[in-house]
Amino acid sequence: MVLFGRVAKLIIQTPDQDNTDYVNRFEIQDLRVSFSVMKSLQWSGNSAIIKVWGLKQSTRNLIKEYGTQVQLYAGYEQDAGTQLLFIGQTIAVYHTYEQPEIISTFECIDGDKYFNQAKGSVSYAPGTLAKTVIEDLASKTGVKLASFNAPQNLQYQNGFSFTGSLREGIFKACDFLNLQATIQNNILYVVPIKGITPEPIYEINENTGMHGIPERYTYRRLWQYRAVDRPQVGFRITNSLFPLIKPFDHIRLTSTHLQIVQKPCRVESVRHMGDNYGAEWATHIEVTELPPPPEVTP
């Protein structure tokens, strides 16, 4: 039976023969759903393993191994209901029989069909703004680009040409601007290397669903994809399922035990783990501390 008012829903859209559009749409709810969703700033993109119990055979027959789009919504019935937790395309689909039910498993990558697979050849005239290059390349991949700020005076004096994966072209242009790009739920975010998304600040504390005591640690993995002067100090946090939170987000962490009050932090990675009929329904967050805001001199 469903536990503690947990709600989960899937919207599945299957591709046409050319894998250019979707031809079937299924909305799945009131079934057992489990998921493990990993979101980070790694170049490989976010991933998810989603399992569904008891899909009809007619539905299973239409779901292909590659290119099916899966949208996962989850949350609490007594709170905001289902909220978008993940969008991605399948890279593998398989159905296993575990008496008395059939379990369908979807392995998905966020933005795989659009951002990861899009290729092309582009050329921009001398004097083209780097921001314009990012915006144009993003439009060619088919993903939505979130609003972002960039220095307006940085331009390619000799022009810009690129052939190959459009994703790599976007990364190259972002490096030129000292920015970082990432796909989150099929939306391309571009922020400063050490920046945060310009969205609401999330409060994380004992009253907002935090479980136990945050674990202090040193976030060494930042060296793999972000230039830092030294290892970043951070925290590992377990919270009740929090579908909206994502890498780049700004949180304020409060812990009575650690005597921390609204410490500003940046989300580096998120792992959502859930089973609406099982034990886990939580979000595991890794954050690094943000520097305090500069003091204002009267």
C-alpha cells in the first residue's frame, strides 16, 4: 500500500520511427513507482533509474529501448501534491517478471535526445558576442535556455566556428565567459563558475524536513569540473523528498546541533530516492559553503 500520503506519477511519451517527435502519451499513476535520480554538475548529465510495477502489456509493447521521454512527478498528497522531479529520455528499457508482477525499468539521461545528441556546424562573424553564441547554440539543440547574465563586452574578435556536438560548443563558449552550463529537467542553466541560480532561496532545517544532523565534509570533486583555489568545505544533508531542489540552487542551512544559523550554501549534487510502497522517500543533498556577502560600509 502507498505509505504516508506519498504520490508519484509518470508521463511517458514514445518516439516516432525517426525519433524526431512523440506519437504516444501515457499518464501512469496509482501504481507502485520507485526511483533513484542523481543530479549534479558533471558533464555526463543527470541520470535516473525508474521502476514501475504492473504496466499493461499494451503499454509495455509501445515503449522502446531508446528515446522514450519520461517525466517523473512525486511528492506528498497533504502538501503540494506531485511536483516535477525529473525529465529525461530512455537509454535502456527492460521488463522483468517477479512473481506475481512484471516490473518495468527505465534508465534515463536528462536532455539526452536534445542536448547530448545534437550535432552541427556553425560559424559566427567577427565581433559576435559570446552570449549570442550560447543563445543560438542552445536554440539549435532544442532545449529551453534559462535567463542568464554575461559580460556584454566579451565578443569573438575573429569570429567563432564549431563543428561537432553542439553541447561541446556551448561548453566552449561558457569557458570563454567564465560560466558553467548544465541541463536540469531539460532546461539549460548558465551561471558563473562559483555562482548560483537566480531563484528563491530554500531554507533547510529541522522544521522543513531535514533528517538528523548534517555531516561536515570536504568537497574534493569540485576539482574535476570547477576551478577552485582550495578544497571546498561542505555538508551532506538528508531531507524529506524535495523534488524542486537542484544543483546550482542557493540554500540557507540551519542546524541547532551544529550551532549553524542560516548558513548560505550552494547545492552541488542531489540524489532523490523513493518508493511509494517502500521504505525510502528522501532527498540527499551535497552542498558547499558560500562566502558571506560583503559588508556594506555606511
